[in-house]
Amino acid sequence: MPEASRAPARARQVWDALVIGGGIAGLVAARELASAGARTCLIEATPALGGCVARHTVAGLTFDRGAESFATRNPSVSRLVESLGLTDRLVSPEPVGAWVYTRRGPLQLPASGLLGIPVSAWSPDVRRAVGLIGSVRASFDDVLPRRVGTRGQVGQPVSLGSLVRARMGSRVLSTLVNPVVSGVYSVDPDHVDVDAVAPGLHDALAREGTLGKAVGSLRTLAPPGAVAASLVGGMTELVLALEADLRARGVEIRTSTAVTALRREGQHWLIEAGGTPVRAARVMVCAPGEVAAGLLEAEVPSLAELVAQPATPVVLATLVLSAPELDGSPRGTGVLVSPEVTDVEAKGLTHATAKWTWLREAAGPGRHLIRLSYGRAGKETRVPGSDQEFRAVALRDASRLLGVDLVAGQVEGFARTEWPDGLPHPLPGQSRLALAARDELRQGPGIDVAGAWIAGTGLAAVVGDSSLSVHLMLKRTRG
């Protein structure tokens, strides 16, 4: 057949399912659809798959430059890893603990807790961190009525910060919870939706009667072992395995192809992708929030409200150091930084070669990989434009956070990684808005959304939500 006649034939091709976005949510969605027997096409605007899961090589060490691990309390990623035959590559972080850097100096984080919320106000590590007065105030949680902290002002949703402050006091909030939440989500706990970052905490509090017991019950329900895990070689191994699996299932993958329009046309959805019309019976929109809201503006205008809050850009500095003085892991797996600190610009540091055995072995004796993260909501991040200046800032911050004098001559390699789209902020009330918008969207046939902007931050949340969304879509369209 002549080339001129093949192109229109492809343009008229109708897919059983089309996935917009090749991040983790899109890869999982495409796999679920193909597994159900749907002829599936996945379209990604950038040249690479994986979204925030990617890696780079610095001074001969290949490591994640985005998400480096996943939470195990939600079993969705562990199940995915098992189904892809990667179980033998699963690894847990070294059990050397983590630290927090406050105005009082470096403190070791309590071993048990959730987002910095302690199980017991009187455990020795909590008392060391917040002091006697802080533990006394936190112990009020044991006698306060269970409704305290769970009700905001009239018409106002409850934030994680307001809940912790009401039940355990400001010292637990500022010393333990704020550094953890701002380090993970780049935002103040007072601006974080409880249900989005700690699913089940409200119900556990109502059941157990205290916040500490609620946290303890959630930890008890989690699988035994470490609260986080990764893969030998980094989380990008998951992306590579998913891509190989999709191709084996016959999924067509189109990268460097932007979707510019989406609308219902008869029994199908019409998608404009790379200047070519594509039709599909079902569509999963797994693109970033602003892109998804723009494509679905006509279907569900309320989606725009979910992405109205601008994301905070995040910049990572990776240092490979010749530093035998770090062999003893002086700050465990890393340090989270309190927003009240003024002598450090970073919001957190990961001592990657202390955290992951496979990476330490790859680096060799006396070599260390350190990763620092910059960017908080509501606070200007002073990151120099030149790599040379940024490297100096990162080295200074690493010295202070690790408690070890590090000099420029020890730097074997440096890399800057910018995530301009930043992290989605799960604002108070975000969960209810997301549910309402999804309920409205799901009134339409064969259409749904997935991704961190609506599911919540973290690979576990994204994987579980994407899989569930596909199953619900298939159930609706088959019914």
C-alpha cells in the first residue's frame, strides 16, 4: 500500500483504550488495560517514560534523580514489583535512622511514628527531641476528648498541622512534624490535607480515641519491616520493567507526542495527538494536573480548582564525595530540616550510600553520594544559577547537616536536577474536591484521570489509585 494511503488509515484507527501520560500512573493504567484485553495506546509528551522516576550518572555512579523509594504501608507498589518479577531486587534502607536539623541543632528522629507524629509522648527518643515540656504537652493527647482537633472552623477543612497542634502541641508540630512534612511535600503542615497525606488517620483517631494510638494502629496494620523500600539499581528499574511489559503485551507507545485536544465524538473519544486525530473507546488521562484539567475543561470544569494552587519548584543537588569520614553514617540515612532554621538553605539531605547497601558497594570504600533538596512553599529558595555556586552552597549545607567539614577538593562529581513542576500540594479539603470532581467525570462513558495531582504524593498512592481507576472504568463500560 502506498505511504499516502497508509497515513489516513492510521489516523482513522480506533483503539480500545488510550492513555495520555507516560509517568508511573500512565504506565500502570496502560498495563491494567492491556491485561484486560484492551488494544491500548500510550501517548507521552516528552521523549522519556517515567515522569518523576528517572536516573542519571554522576562520577560513575548511576542513581535516581527523582523518586528513590516507595512507602510499604500501602502494598500497591510491592504487589506491582512482584507481578513484574522484580521481587529479588527489593531492598530496604539500612536501619540507622534519620535526623532532623532544628534551631536547637541536630536531633535523631523517633524510631516510631507517622509523618513525625509520635506514638508515645514519653518514649525516650521523643522526650530527647521535644524536651520535658514538649512531652508533657503531647501527653494531653491521652486525656483530650477524641473530637478535639478533628473539627475546623465552620466551613473550613482540618489540616494536619491544626490536628497535631490541638492534640500534641506546638513543640511536637514544629520539631518533628513540620520538618518531615515540609521535607516530603515542600509545604507547611497547616496547608496539608490530613486525608491526602495520612489516609485512615481520621478513622483511626475516632476508633482509638487518641492521635498516638491512631498512629500506632496504622503502623500495626502495615506490613512488617521497613516503612520504605526500593530496588537494586534504583526505582527507574520499575519504569524499565513496566515499559518492557507493555511492549510484550502489544501496547503501542508514542513518546515526544503532545495531546492538544480531547472531546467526545459519537461512541468514541477523539484525541488530537501530534497533529494526528486518534480515536478510542476509553481514555485514561494521566498527564500532569494542569494538562489534564485543560484537556477536560469542557467535561469537568471543577478539575481546574484542584490544580489552582501553584506547585513549588524543587531543585536537587547531587554530590559524589571522597570522604572516608562519612563511613560511619554520622546522620543515619539523612536529615530533614526545620523551616525555622536560617543557616541551611536545603529542606532535606539524603545520605544515599548510607541508606542503600547496593549503592555503597557500587561506590566503594570512602566514596559517598549525597543528595540535597531545595524548595518550600511560601519561602523563596535562593539557589544560585551557576553550577559552581550551587555546588558550593550544597557542600556548605551538607557539612552543617552531617556535622563533618567537607571541602571542594573532596567533590568528585556534581549534578543539578530541576523539577519545575514541583510537587502537588494536598491542600486541606483536597480529598473532598478530588472525590467530587471524579464523581462528576465518571458520569461520562469511558473517561477517568490518575496521577499524583489527584491521588496524592508518593509512588504507593499513585500506583494504587491508577490501578483502581482503571478497574472502575472497565466495570462501568462493561456494565
